[in-house]
Amino acid sequence: MRTAHGRVRRAISAVAMGRAVVVVDEVAAQGYLMYAADAATPALLAFTVRHTSGYVRVALPAGDCERLDLPPVCQQPTASAATAAHRVAVDAVDVGTGISATDRARTIATLADADATAADFRRPGHVVPVLAGLHGVLGARAGGAEAAIDLAALAGRRPSGVLCELVSQRHPSTMADTDELSAFAATHRLPMVSIAEIAAYRRRLEPQVMRCAETALPAAAGSFRALGYRDVRDDGEHLAILAGPAGADSPMPLHVHIECLTGDVFGSTACRCGRDLNAAVAGMTTSGSGLIVYLRPPGMRTCGVFTDAAADAEWVSQTVAWILRDLGVYTVRLDDDAPELGLLIFGAIREHGLRVESYRPARSAAG
């Protein structure tokens, strides 16, 4: 984790200084040359055209696309999200042909200018604006445009970034693979980072949940304190059920549970979810202390009925860590044989400055 964190920090520093970085999209199996749009220079554009596909794009947030009157290049209802994100190409009105590195640098700088208006551009042109998805790489769409926006924003620059795919030198008809991207970055002394690493970095540094409710919860097993949390980027809601004081000197027994409708509500024996949750409640009642973090991932989870996609481990671990921080729980106890998400939860908790101790009774992450 420290290595990935360091790679992201080096990339952010480079973008802050107006330099280019290499960003790997592991899902799309390709890589980009990226830099902040407000740092575009003729030299950077010449370097970009020389070493990439030459299809230069500028990622912009929705507000800028609306302000600059940048309509989609394709408005068909059946168009993919990636296609719909591309806007009609533009040139700045005060450039020549628009194709030279100097002209494209000027157009990009104008797109990044907070005071620019729609009248500052002519259409069609030679620079393609791209609408970046809401919430950057932590949103529903996490691609090159979102990474470019995030890197620029994290670097303290205007949230707009230049991106262009790197082409393979060995096989010019294909995109550069990871080995070529790494070699290219080393040759030109450019930081290299992946979109997944940028997403993990943001999850670790930015709060993932906000407390929205708190109440006393009378239950058959006893009286508990219930706190409601909501994901900061969507409508996901989670519960923290507490017995005893939070933030006490002694370690807090912790059970992390992922919602399962069939197991939790109907007592299905096709999974262990309901049994694990009941055992956690019983143990908490008996000891008079403990914490259950009840997570509700996007979509309904029903073990044994629908084909259930595994909950994203990074999302689970970071959500749990931010809830613990909000509660002021600094030390937790988990069982020694925590399956599946256990070790990842340990790692996330430690990254947030919290302590983990072993715990003999079964308080594992259900799933």
C-alpha cells in the first residue's frame, strides 16, 4: 500500500509542476499520457503528438461543458456512456489552422480558463473535449477522463486534464501494454500510476461516509446504540450497532457484516450470513460490549437466489475504517481466522492509524 501511495503522490507532484505522467487503465488494457490542461505548452503538445495516437482530448467537468456550450458529438439514445461523453471538437478563435502543437496548446489552455466563454471557440476543431463522470475515478465510470480530472484537482490545479493513448512501438496497430508503458515512463523519467491506485488513494484520504442518524435501539437481545451512515457519493446506507462505550481503553470487539436478505431476514441455511449475524449479536449481549458494522452494498444481496457479485474489498475495508474513525474507536479485536475480507479490513484500519488485535470468538466478516 505504501508503494502505491508513493506512486500516486509522485504523479500528483509532477502534475502540480506542469509535467506529464503515465496513467495505466488496467480494465481497458491501455495507458495514457496525461497532464493538467492549464499547464499545456507547445513543447508538451509536441511531445504528446510524437509519442501517442495524436488524438488529443481534454477532460472537463459537467459545469465547464455546459458553460462553454460543448454538445455531445453523438446524441443517439443507444450511444455508450464513453461515446456520449465526447464533445464536438473545438479550436480557440485566435489560432491559425488549429492543428499545430502551438495552436492546440492555446486551445487547451482556453478550455481550462475559468473565464472562457462559448464565443472563445470555433467548431469543429482539432481538440476534443470529454465530459468526465461525476465523482472522478470513484464514480460509476472510472476511465482516463476521470483520472485526468482527479490528478489535476489533487495537484491543486483547475479540474481539467489532457489525455492521449500511448501506442505500442513494437506493434503500432495496437496500444502499448504494461511493459511498454513502464519502459516509456522510465525512458522519459515520468511517474507512472494506475487508475485503481488513484481510486484507492482517494478512498484512504477522503471520508467515504457521513453520519446521518443516531438513536437508542431496543431489541430482543438487549438495548443497543444505533448509528446510521450514508455513502458520500451515492445512496448506500449502513448501520453501526454498539454495545458499551465507543473509544474505551480496551479493544472493541468488531463484527463486519454485509447485508444478505435471504440469510438475515429469512434465516436461509444456504449461507452462513444469518448465523454469523445472530452469533455476533448474542456475543455482544453476553459481553456487554462490541460493535457490529452492517454494510449495505449497491444492489440487493440474496445469497442462494440471485448470482451475487462479491462486494468490492477496497470499498468494504475503507467504509469500515471511516466508520471506526467517526465513532472514535481506536483499537478493535477480530478473530484470528477472519476469512475473505478480514486481512483487507486489518490493513485499512492500520492505514487509518487504528490498532487491530486478535480475538478468539468467531467475529468474522460475513459473505
